[in-house]
Amino acid sequence: MNARTHETEGGLGTMDGSVTPVQETGLAAGPIVVEARNLRKVFTPQDGNPPVVAVEDVSFQIRRGEFTVLLGPSGCGKSTTLYMIGGFEKVSGGELMLHGKPVAGPGPDRGIVFQDFVLFPWRTVLGNIMFGLEMMRRFDRAEIRARAEHYVQHLGLAGFENAYPSTLSGGMKQRIAIARTLATEPEFMLMDEPFAALDAQTRDRLIADLSRIAGEQNTTFVFVTHDVREAIRLADRIIVFSPRPSRVVQSIQVTLPRPRDSYDPRLLEIDRELRSLIGRHAPDDPAS
Ligand code: ADP
Ligand code: MG
């Protein structure tokens, strides 16, 4: 089976459970657009409580056009890492480079989608999608409408253009949030567990649709999840985080053909190996 390429000698991780350094190979097509080197983030509470090391020492590379998933258990610093890429959180140590320059702050090149949809209840579906485009102040009204209508179709929202978010399901709301961000055509789509609150069936359809859409866009996706199966269905590359103190355990390429079926035996095999890798780095593991 050659469904994915291990990038470290000896397969996924090492037998003794120690953390394997990540070795990037030049297998992927695109140039490196994001690079973290010994990235660190410490939160210092104002109330005198001790500092929290959210990200201990994280190194990885993201290539243009790749769908990259940051995978790891809750609390390991995935969101914090994503927000540093987005420029919403400052870096405490190490380096975080975007096109070879340190991330200086947020920018329209990086669109973000959160788990909790932040939609305007007083705007229709189309109005919500138009919002991001209006903020850009780059297009006239007709262009904004045309673009928004395109993404309505693209995200399967046709027929709901004039509905208000409160009348729609969680899955539909998340489609609106994704459409609104994609419509601005950012270079990067940063997504923080966008499907975590959805029921299994809705989530399944959204994963399939996002996988298809990602294949049609030039966008570089950086998607955070703690769900192994979701990661494998979506990713070209999975960057596996250990529990806190967080490090990158492994960076693997997933080359399974799309669309990916959850029950494909090759997918299940990667699922099994990833779970075993993550398990070896669990906090109750004396080897970790
Ligand atoms: P993940 O997304 O992997 O679940 P997070 O990046 O949200 O993890 O958080 C990593 C750690 O940093 C957690 O222990 C969390 O409680 C802590 N943390 C996150 N944001 C803050 C903050 N603003 N202030 C203090 N601690 C924080
Ligand atoms: Mg998170």
C-alpha cells in the first residue's frame, strides 16, 4: 500500500514512543508559504496566575495549495497556532514566517472560519456573504452581488439566498460562514474546528463538499481538528501535535484519491496508525 508517504524513516513515529523530529521532503508541488520554527506561545494572565505555555516548541511547513490539517488532542495549542498564523495572536518565541517574512498582524490574505458561526442575524444569507466583499471596498455593487451569488451556488445554498440565518440549521449556517470567507478569495483559509458542533450526517456532507471545493480553489487551507477521521478525509498533509507541552510529532502526506470514503480500508489503515501515534504521545504514557 502506498496511499500515503511517510516522511520520517521507520513510518509513523518511533517504536519507543519518543518524539520524532519532522523531516520535510520536497514531494509536494507548491513552494513553502508558511514556516514555523520552534514556535512558542505563552499566555501571561493579568490576574497574577502563572503563565500558560499554550505552544511549547512547534516546527512545521505549509506548502502553497496544500490542504493542511493541524491535528491533536484538545488543549494542545492548535487554535493558538492558527491564530498566530492569522496574526490575531503574537508569537512569544521562535519564528513564524509567511512568505519568508514574520507574521506582523492580520490581513485580507488570510480568511478565518470559526466553530461558532458569526453571522449577522439581520442580514439574509446573500447579505451575509456580501458583507466580507463590501468590507474590502474593491468591488462595485453588481460585482459584489455576482460574486456572492457564485458562492451561494458553490456552497449548496441556492434557494436560501433570502432566508435569515435564524431560520436555518447549523450546517447551513456554517456553509454561509464558509461562503462569506471564500468569496473574498483569500490566499489562506484558516478554519478552526468548523464542523465540531454539527451532527454526524451534516458533518459528513460538509467534509465531502469542502474537500471538493478545496480541489477547485487555489487557496491554501489550514484546518484545525482533533478528529482523526476528519483530518484524513480532508488533508493533503497532516501535522500531528502532541498533547501539551505541544510539539509536532509528525508531518505526513495523505495521497488517497478524492472523494474519500470514510470506510475505505486504506483510510482506516491511516486512521489506525495515526491513533496509535497519538496514543503513544498521550500524557499518561510513561514513554512520553
Ligand atoms: P486547542 O485548540 O488545541 O484545543 P488552544 O490553542 O485553544 O488548544 O489552547 C492551548 C492551551 O492554551 C490551553 O491550555 C488553553 O487553556 C490555553 N489558552 C488558550 N488561549 C488562552 C488565553 N487567551 N489565555 C490563557 N490561556 C489560554
Ligand atoms: Mg481549539
